[in-house]
Amino acid sequence: MKRGAVDAKKGPGGAGPFALFEWMVALRYLRARRREGFISVIAGFSFAGIMLGVATLIIVLSVMNGFRAELLNKIVGINGHVFIAGIDKPMTDYAEVTDQANGTPGVKFAFPMVEGQALASSPSAAGGVLVRGVREQDIGQIPAIGGTVKQGTLENFDKSGGVAIGRRLAEQLFIRPGDTLTLTAPKGAETPFGVAPRIKSYPVVAVFEVGMSEFDSGFVYMPLHEAQAYFNRDGDVTAIEVFLSHPDRIDEVKADLEKHISRPMILSDWRQRNKTFFGVLEVERNVMFLILMLIVLVAALNIISGLIMLVKDKSQDIAILRTMGATRGAIMRIFLITGAAIGVVGTFAGFLLGLVVSLNVEHIRAFISRMTNTNLFPAEFYFLSSLPSQVDPREVVTIVTLALILSLLATLYPSWRAARLDPVEALRYE
């Protein structure tokens, strides 16, 4: 009796759980015959839904990660990590403060800067710009400027008395190195009739390309002493920008800066200046994840409906298997394997499709743009000149895991229903 009881639990032939016969029956049910075509269509839609859902999640999140990384790289590359501004008096001691900042552990380099708004114009066009005055020894170290000069040169920048402008600004104003750029500032000399605008022309000595349209069309760099004279700074600067060796240690370095710099000051960093922008990106990313996860959920629900219909269609087969000695557990595992196969294969197909597209998204965009003769990624709207993508392995693992869990959960109820089927009742009405 004890041996018979054990064999009954194991199923036909004394086989254990997930035995070969269970896999054979389950895979046979996946190959639907002509009269079961509708069930096969539902299974196909379930497979396609899970595959596209997983692939879309990986692609969208990779592109959004790429956007965030590229924007952060461009913004920090041109603006620095920490900003030092004076409190009680103009920062005429900027040279001393800069040296103190450069001597702080964790600081890659620091430099003084004068900043102001102006109108840039040429004989052909005009546009608003942000003018920054920096020293020749510093402009080459700014990551987004030093290595991105496309035309002209930054050599002898201080002595040239000229300006460096972005590529898009050069295109908008139809100028190039050697041409003249006119800057008009609203605050100039005071006259008996009020404040007169300050207008001065500068030769263009270099054209750079950061790769972010907002910077390439809106930034003008000039020598520090020229900017001080142009904006009436009288020997002081607007702020001192600080680049760090390890940006993730920003709070630690800020505390060290407060110890090393002797004068009263205000310290701010890129997180405070761009908090709203990157906060919106994070919210958008999370919402997109939830919305796209619904695709996988709907596909999982299709697995439930397809399996329920399969159980109903195979009720006679189930009854025969039960009379041959198959246990309820064996029946449940057969349909569990049938449904899980759709989910698992669909998930991994989506995983491969998502990775391939994510790693080649810019090439795909360029190909579609050439084929349709349209610009699918205009830089003036999206800030960046190319479509970025950055695959996060942790996110990919999370997406695949969630898809597999949903797919497996979707098989439980239909499998349980098949296992509860009464073979006597099933055979009576056949």
C-alpha cells in the first residue's frame, strides 16, 4: 500500500514532478491543430504581447537613461559641479579664492568667470546669448569647450580680444572665424538721458560644438578681462566654477571648500540648479515604466484566457489522462508548462529584441530618417544632436523578472482549474 501510494503521487509509470511525459503533453498542446486554430491565435497574441512589452520597456527606459546621462554630461561639462559666489562684497579677490579652491581635496580645477546676458548680432541675423568671460588658461580645461573646437583656435585667446561661439549660433548668424560678432548689453554707460546700451564688436576666433543645441546656440565665451570691462565688473567676477574629480562626492567636497576658503560665500551645486529639470525626467521615466508594464500585464491576461479555452477544449484528454493514473498535480503541471512556455519564450525574445534595438537605436533612427527623408530627432526640440541610449543591466533584470513572474502567475488559475476537472463528468458529456 505504501509503495502504491507513492506511485500514485508520482503519476503514470511512477514518474516524478515535471517528468518527460508532462513536457511531451504540454508541448503537444502548444502545437494546435486546425480545429484549435483560435486557441493558437490567442497564444500567438500572448507571445507577441509579452515580447513587444518587454522589448518596448527595455528600449524606452534605455533611451530615457541615455537622455539623462547625456544631458547631465553636457550640463555639468559646461557648467561645473559647484559654484562659489560672494556675499558681503564683490569678489575682487577671485584669484586667491580660486587658488584656495584648487587646493581643496577632490577638486579637479576651479576658475573665475564673469557672466551676463547680451544680444548677439551680425549683418544677417540676431539672437539672445549668455556671455561668459574666462581666462585662456581655463577655457581649454572646460570639458565641453576645450576638446570640441570645430573651427578656428583658442590659442592666444586672451591676447586675441575675440570670442568663441557655438556652431548653431554661427549658423544662425551666418558667421565663421574671422568674421565680426556684435554684442549689445542692456546695461551700459550712464548718461544724462539714462542708461545707454553697451554695443561692441568682437572678432570670432573659434567655433565649438558641445552637442546640445541650447548651449551651441546660446553661449559666447570671451577673455575674462574683456568681459569685466564689457559688463562693468570693475575687477571682480560673477562666480567661481569648480569641477570635481569624483562628482558623487559633491557633499563631502562642499564641506571641505567651506573649510579651505577664508571669505564669506554661497555654495551651490548642479543638483540645486537643475533639480526641477531632472526631477521631471525621473517622474516621466517612472510613469512610462508603469504604463508600458501594462502591455505585459494585458499579454499575461491573454495567457489566462487562452489556457482556460485550452482546458475546456482538452477536457476529454484530461479525463483520459486521469483514468490512466495521472495525478491532479501532473495535470496542473502540464498546463503550467504550456502557459509558462509562452511567457518565458516571449520574455526572452523581447529581451533580445530590446537589447538589439537599444544598442543600435541611433543607427536605426538615422536609417529611418534617410528612408523617409525626414528628421525624426530635431536637435532644437530635444536639445541633443543624436538619439542616446544607455542600457542599465539592473533595469533589464527587473523587467525580465517581472515579466516572468506575471507570466507564471497567469498560468496558476487555468492549471488549477484543469487539475480540479472531474474525469467522470468530463467523459459523461463527450
